[in-house]
Amino acid sequence: MGCEISYPLKPFMIMANEDNFWDSSLSIINNTSAKMLQLNADPYFFTEVFQELKNEGKWLLKAKTKGGCLVGVDGWTYNANV
């Protein structure tokens, strides 16, 4: 098969029905494949997405933990236990 990254399946299979898991997985793949290919082919798009991810990381570093929830610098509270 060659080099590939694989992960154990069990931790991700949270649904009782395996068919639901695979249907959900294929739906995600079908909905994101074009964007993933664009990340590889379009340097401008890659830079745009990378900057957005960096900005999210900065936001999380500024967030404070409070009672199992993240309280963002914007004042909104996000459940960290989801």
C-alpha cells in the first residue's frame, strides 16, 4: 500500500451503527475534498486559510478557562466539554 497515515477507528466510531459512521465520513469527504485539493494547488488560498488558523490559535491563547468553559476575549462563553 505504501506510506499512509492511519488512525485507530474505534475512538472515532461513536455511533452505534457502523453504516451511520461511514455515511457521515463519506459526507465529510464529499463536502471538503474540493477545498482540500485547493489548499494543495492554490498558494493564495493556502495562505488565507493558514492565516485564519493562526488567528484562531491567538484567540484561544487569550481565552481564559472558567468552570469547564472557555471565556473568550470577546466575552462569549464556549463549552469546552463538547
